[in-house]
Amino acid sequence: MSLIDLLPSDARLTSLPAGEVIFAQGDRGELMYVVAEGTAQILIEGKVVETVGSGGILGEMALIDAEPRSATAITKSPCVLVPLDEQSFTDLVTRVPEFALQVMRVLAHRLRIMDIER
């Protein structure tokens, strides 16, 4: 099941054109994003480390640990994103355990990629 399927039906949507910065490395993170449509790239120090498509997430770490953004995210194609603030994130984790598991899977996957690239 996709993360999109786990979101409330009244979730807010944000449309962005290709090439738009979603957030920048070092920024304070107040939102995470679920990619509903399109693709976005995650960059660390200007290097693309992952491309995230529909159903993927961006910016989750900043909500989990309240630290500055560890990466930059830029839309690769026009995107429709579902922004989630900390309260929405907490509500979803509490009400929909599958959402929390999906986020943990993404975090584990990204950690494995970073370990391989070292």
C-alpha cells in the first residue's frame, strides 16, 4: 500500500513546477512531504542521492529529530505534494500504524544507501 493511500481524503495539496526548491539543506524543517504526483530529487552538498517518485516522502527526518534539514529537495518534474506538519505526522503515526512502518522503511533504505556510498 502506498503512503498516499494512507493519507486523509481531505489532505492539502501543493503544486510546484519542475526545478523548484522544496526545502534547502540547513533550513529549519517544519514540514515533510508525500509526493502525490511527479518526481523530486534529494541532494546532499549538491550531489543527487535519491530520486523520489509518486508515493515517496521527503523531509521526514526534520520532523522526527527537530534538527536542520540534512539535504535539499528539488522538483525534477512538476509535482503535487502533500505537506504534513508535526501534528499531522503525529496523528497519522498514532492512527495509522502502517504509515509509521512505511516511514521507517524509507529511513532504513536511505541509511543503507548512505552506508554503501561511503
